[in-house]
Amino acid sequence: MPAFASASRLLCAITFATVMTPALAGWDETPEVAWKGYLSDCQSFQDVVNKVQSATMTTRQAMNRVDSLNHTLYVHRDHLAQASLASPEYARCENVIAQAFEIRNKEEPVLVAELQEQYFKAQAEHEKSPEYKRARALGFSDVGGIGKLKELAEESETDGEAYLKTLMITVDWQCGRHLRAVQYVKPYVVYVVGPNSGSCAVYKEVAVLGGAMVERGDPIDEDLIFQYVGWKKLKGAGGFPINIRVVKVRK
């Protein structure tokens, strides 16, 4: 399913960025300061190896710790003097760091497998739901959720919005349940996902056309089926225009 492929690519992108991109890119330091920082990182990597070997740290914890340490490691390495790079201490540290990364890299596929299992389990439950079956029975090619619209739009390189308009969507089993009514912009009710809703907060808002009137703060009706309309510019708070995704209630 395209949504899972996108999720997998997202996981890979996040992992790559965590491992390869220094958080302090552009930060300058003297070779002396860099060497002290590098040796400190080296000791931290050694602690990770020691704790995993003594079973006082899990490999999952080690993976997270290695990713965190790697941010500063890249910065310090970039500023080391040639004498430091040629030293026995540097060679020893690089060996320790390699051991820590071996532990980390063995754990990563385990994490990916767990995420895949969670996704497929959730997807299977979604496909068994009455809402999903009802939408498919109406003859639409696929059923996704409000939280997936952005991913689908990015993946649909050839058909774009036209492709999205062929999809019937239910309120997303993953993110839609967090939507709460915040504003009425005739004839639309605007729903927003709060900032404390984890990854679902990325998909912040959607305007619903044709639904029943609700009170501010009411959750979106998870029993309804919606058809994606597209992006529209509505008048937001204080009269300022907002671009927002619009769905309409399927009659």
C-alpha cells in the first residue's frame, strides 16, 4: 500500500538524518576544544558498549544513545588537528565507536520490523472496520484517512489532485480521532488537531462541508464518510486567509 511505502521512506529519512546530520553543523571550535570534546564522546561511546555488554542497557537504548552522541561526534571530528588524527588514542576511540555502531546497526532492523508489524496490524484492523467496508462498497478505488492526504498528494506525481479526488476517505483511524471543531466559516466547519497529539499534529486542520452543526471543541464524527475535495482558501481568524484541505460529507 502506498501509505506504508511512504511511512517506510519517512523512517529511513529520519534515521539517516539522525545518524548523518550533525545537530551543531556550522559550529566552529579550536582543535584543542574539538579534541577534548571528541575524547568525551569517545568515553560516552565506551560507556554504551560497556553497559550493553553488562546488560545494564538495552540495545534499543543503546541505539538511541549512539544516535544522540553522533551529532556532536561529527562536529568534533571535523575540527581535529592532524596530530590528533594520527594519535594512538584516536585509533582506539575509532575502534570503540565502531563497536557502538555495530550494536546500533544490529538493533535498527529490529525496530523497523516492529514498526512494520504495528502498521500492518493497524491497517488490517482498519480494513475490517464498518467504515472502511462501507466506503469500498460505494465503489471507490481506495480508502485512507485525513492524516494520509499529504502523503498521497506527494506520492501522486502524475495525477495530483485528480487522483486524490477519486479516493473516498473515512475519518482517519490514526489521526482523525484527534480533530476538534475550532471555527465555523460558512459553510465549512474547521477542525484542528492539537499540538499534543504526537505525529498526528503534523496534519493540523481540515474543513468539513455538509456536516451537522457542532459546538466548538466537539470531535469530528467518526461514523461519517467523507470525499476529498481539495485545497481552498478560507477566511481564518481575524479575517486572515488560510489555505486548508477540504472534505465533504458523502450523502
